[in-house]
Amino acid sequence: MRKERISMQMILLAMMVVLASCVGQEQPSPTNSVSEEPVQEVEGYRVLADHLRVPWAIAVAGETFYVTERPGSIVRITPEAQERQEVRLAKPVAARGEGGLLGFVLAPNFEESRTAYAYHTYEADGGVYNRIVLLREDDGEWKEVRALLEGIPGSFVHNGGRLAIGPDRHLYAATGDFNEAEEAQHVESLGGKILRMTLEGEVPDDNPFPGSYVYSYGHRNPQGLAWDSNGQMYSSEHGPSGSPGGHDEINRIEAGGNYGWPLFIGDDTESGFIAPLYHTGPTAIAPSGTAAHEQQLYVAALRGEALYRYDLAAGELEPVWQGEGRIRDVLVYEGRIFVITNNTDGRGQAGDTDDRLLELNLEDN
């Protein structure tokens, strides 16, 4: 493993904060690079890690963070250093378009087992798919233990990808419609769904469709999963592109619920379908990771280039932090809020130190 740090990068970071400018090109980091610089403090946030390569999901254990990178690595971040870890999989990551190494969540017994769950895109038999695997951290790298579910329909757009463990200690996965919108209405397909399984990868006996992983359907491209303090589940979801566009959604998830895509958007619905709890109308914010804190949802937005807060009681969505470009994921941990930027994904304006893991300093959070 090679240790290095270019001090000029820290100088450039300070200059960008003062000048409020974050425009530039992606600067790749060396493989398995380690930073020994202290956490950088700036007004409004702290930089916990930088030079991340198209990061997608945040997980945390104690004071150690893990961030997946879409090309296929996991970055381990401590207060002292950051290390890019190799991920050894039985089927290689297909990191093209919106595909790659996406969702990631640590097992509840991670401190003892060193295991985690990951969602990634792969290619097989001329097609594109997604799979959910169990990984183990061992000697500075991650190794696949076994696959829990394979053959989830995929594409180089609309892969969904978020993983989360619910209050019921089951594993949930958000899948996209893989650009075949009508499949979201077919319960037999795993595309355009929220899936639910045991931590061993089995179908729970109380799933709404016997023998099926499908928990809810009629989704376009959900990328956020969260539960409030009452145990109610929510999801954030991308609305349609083109005309009409926008209509990004926050949904209250019910077992067996049909959320209407592609038959309905916005408030348009009819009996047998569930309308969104909130939608953005014609404005697109492209919501991604979502986290709950008490009776509020924090939603990372890509096109909206902000962290939004949705008040469950008031039914209002507002931006609470912005100015650093696209935001892919948000984590609330021990009352603190963490986000990862996503400016190196080919759709953002990457600064010299992008992408970054940030701890936010929000008042009244």
C-alpha cells in the first residue's frame, strides 16, 4: 500500500472555500491511497475524505466510515486516514452508465462478523443484471462470501441500488425499472420494485406475495430507503424524464402496494394504486439516498444539488444545505449528518478534491 498526500490539494481546498468555486475536472487518486491529513474544518461542514471516485453509499461503524465507489472499490475512512479497498467478487462489476458498485450496508453484527451486504451491476449472457451479495472484510480487502440474489434486471440506467436493513432486521433493496417501464407493473419481475429478504437471503414468510421477494411495486427508479421513529418505511424515487418531467417522489411504503409507474405520475391515480406522499411537480431534483431523523426525512438530491429536508408532519420539502454540487447519499448517525458529493459521475462539475465525504453543521437539525 502506498502512502502519499500532496499538500497543495489542501491549499486548493481552502482557496475554493474562500472563493466559493467548485468547478474543475475529476482528479483520480492512486489505488489504495491513504491520507494522513487531519480532518479539514471549514464553515458549515468538515471534510472527512476526498478524491472519492463516483461514490454511491455511506455506511459507518463507530468512527470508521465505508463508502462504495461505482467503479468497484470501497473506501475505508477513519479520523486518521482513508484507504481504498479492493472488492473481490465472483462476477465483475459492470461500471458503465448508472451501473456499478451501488448499495452497501453493514451487517448488524459487523464488529464480530466483519460482513456487509452489497448491490452491484454485472453482465452475463449478453445482458445486464444486478445482484445482492454478502461480503467479508479481511486483511484490508472485501471478499464475496456468497450471492443472496442474482438476475435482478438491470441496464446502464435505472438500476435503483439502495440497500437498507429495516427495524424488522430484514434486508430491503430498491430496484429500478431498467428502462423497461412496463416491467414495474409485473409482480413476477424484480425490476421497478422494493424487495425484502432475510439476512440469509431467504423470502420471509410474511412477504405480501407468497414465495416472492417483492415487497412493493410500480416504482421507476427508487434510490432512497428509510424508516421513521415509529417504524414507518419511506422511499425516494426519480420521476420521469422528458415531457412531462420532474414529479420526483417521496413514498410511504406499504407491503404489497402498487405505486403506479408507469401508469400514473404525480397526483394522478385511481383505486388500487398508492399516490406519492409528496411529489415535486414539474421540477426535477433527482432524489437519491434518504435518511430519517425523528419525524423528518433528509433527502440527497443530484440534479437539485442540495440536501433537502421533508417534514412528515407539515408535508413540506425544503433545501437545508447546498453549494457543493450533486449529493448522492445522506447518513444520520448519533445525531450528526453526513453526505457524499457526486460531482465525478460525468453529470456534475468536479472540483480538484471531489468527490468528498462531509459532516454537516446544520443548525436545528
